[in-house]
Amino acid sequence: MKTELAALILAGGRGSRLNLIAAKRAKPAVPFAGMYRIIDFTLSNVMASGIRHVGVLTQYRPTSLMEHLGDGESWDLAGRTASLKVLPPSLGRAESDWYQGTADAVWQNLAWLRQVAPQDVLILSGDHVYSMDYRPMLAAHRRAGADLTIASMAVPWDQTDRFGVMVCDPEGRVTRFVEKSRERVSNVANMGVYIFRRDALVEELAANCRAGRHDFGAHVIPGMLGRRVVAAHPFEGYWRDVGTLDSYWSANMDALHPEETGLDLSAWRVRTNMAGRGQVYHPPARLEQGGRVRDSLVGRGCVIAGEVQDSVLSPGVRVEAGARVVGSVVLHDCVIRRNAQVLRCILDKDVTVGPGACVGREDCFDGVNEAFPSHLAGGITVVGKGTALPGGMRVGANVLVDTGLRAEDFGSRVEIPDGASVA
């Protein structure tokens, strides 16, 4: 089995900054834009680029992700000439352990690379939302005779500390690489899309991982500068790392206005596994008398008798008469009871909002969540999977409500103030 280019997708991250939304699932398996999983974007890019052999490196809570991937048929990665291989940590063998970092994850799976035997290796993240054909990048990589080519894009200067950034010479070769530093040396950001010459990758991983240096951005890439040819390949288009609650919510909102943001799901032709939850197929969405929907994405099986505005509804959501859902991301099979309001929220699967309850705030709010100030500081309220909020309850902004709570768990409580957490 030999191929010119094989892809490895890093999908083992814990996603702690997504808090409750990624607490019981791998971050790439988090639902997005009503019907997709986050990893669908990377897999669809791979398919559209003609790449036929893909390894998915899993680790944290991989079950739902593995069920979603199946045999890869949804992305034409099954059959005699194609493959999708799930690659978890191989514990109990020499040089094997839980993945210690991005580079270590690839290092532990060199056997798969040897089997596929590509000339070059494409390394991707499974938690980014974007549309990209990797073939022009591969062509530029080979023209430059590069050992490593990094996809790059310009970001606002006030956001450079969120990314690895690069300084490049006039020929596009990287001369300096700084990983997530407050030192603003450049606004050319690393997108986490790499093409390595396979032999160079193996040599660099051996040198770094055996010495306890386990990360591409912190160790491998800076160590290659001056010794190897490292090139940058500019990308222009929509790209977002959806690893935080704010960025996840914002990207869902971007999908509502493709002409302004560039996140055009119709034009991107993203594929997903359509089997749904446990092989359940939702019927078409239904708009009942009195129901109103504006500037929203509404998934299969939704029943709308109330008002939905500027929101993303995954399959099976019910919005009863008199209820309002505004500026929110609502995952599968949630129920918003009569006259309830859901305002600027993320509701995980199977949440019930009781009649007359009000969750979140529509107006601007500048505070933070007291327990998780770095996770929730934009006014979004998050309710965990399977929780039932009692009727009449008032829940403020930047609130975290834990998973699996029943109405009786709240006792006589009728209000949850801004910035609170409920476990």
C-alpha cells in the first residue's frame, strides 16, 4: 500500500476549554451547525483533496467519535483503494503510552505510516472549521523542496497570543516561530495544517520524542529552523479553531450569515455520517401554526410552534407555543416548553427547559463565570446534557449548569444569578 500523500488527523484532545460541551465526548465529535460534527470539516477537506488513506488519532472519550467515523464510507474512505484507520494509544508496549502531545501521537503511530508508505504526510487538527483543498499546498511544498510546509493566515494583532506565529523571508521560508506568546513578533498564524516530507518527519520525531519533547508547535517546528527547509503556505478564507465556548458559539452564528462571514455550508459541500443518534432517522422539520423562524439553521425532526431567531437547532428540537429561542445553539432533542425563553445559550443534547423559564440574557453582559472565568466571559450560558430546568426558573448570563440534573435537584431555587455554576 503506497501513496503520494497520507493524512493523520489529531483528534485526541480533551477539549477542556469547551467545558460541559466536551466533558463526555471527544472535541472533534461535538455537534456543529445543526447536523455536523466538528471533524466532518477536516474529513470533507481530505476527501475533496483526493487523499485516500487517513489515520485518526484518538484518545479522550473516543466512543461517540468512533461511532461517527464508522468505516469511513461517508467520506469515500472505504474500499480496496482507500482506508480510514482509528489509531488510539497502544498501551503496554515499548515506547507506547497515553499521547503526551501532538508530536508524540504521530510518533506512536509510525507503524501505520510505514504500512501506507507515503512520500509526504499531511497532519491536521480535527477541531477546526474551514474548507481547504490541500493539493495546491502540496504542489508548493514540492516546488520549494521543503521538509515542512505550514498553512498560515493573517490574524488580528490583538489575537496573536492565541496562536503559534511565524516570521518569513521574502521567499516564504519560515525564519522564526513563536508558540502562543504575548510577544507580538508577527500576525502570520499557524493553522495547524502541516505537510512533512515523510523521512524528515520520522527523523525529527525520533530526535524530539526520545528526548521528551512531545509537541509540534513548542518543540519540533522551532527546532527545525536553520537546519531544514520550512515554508509557509498562505491561506485566505474562513478558518476558525472552535476549541472554546465563545469560538464554538461564534462559529455557529457565522454559519447563519455566509455572505458576510464566508462560512458557506451550501458551497462547502461538507459530508457527515447521516445515520444519526443510534441509527434513528429524524423526519423533516415541521413549522406549526404560529411558529416563526428567522435567520436560523433548523435540523431534521425539529417542531417549531414558537419563535426561533439567529439560532442553530440540531435534529429533534421542540420549541413549544409562546417559547423564544434567540442567539442560541441547541443540540439534539432538546425541548423548550411553552412560554420559555432561551437567550444566547448553548444547550447540550436532551435538555428540557420548563414552561415559563428564562435561560440566559439577550442584552450584552461583560462579567465572567466565577468558577471558570477563562471559559465563560462572553455572556453565554451553557446547560449540560440531559438536564431538566424547572418551570419558571430564571438563569442569568455566563452560567454553567451541570449535566443530568432533574427539576427536583434545584429544590426551591427559582433563580441562578449571573456568573454562577450549578453542579
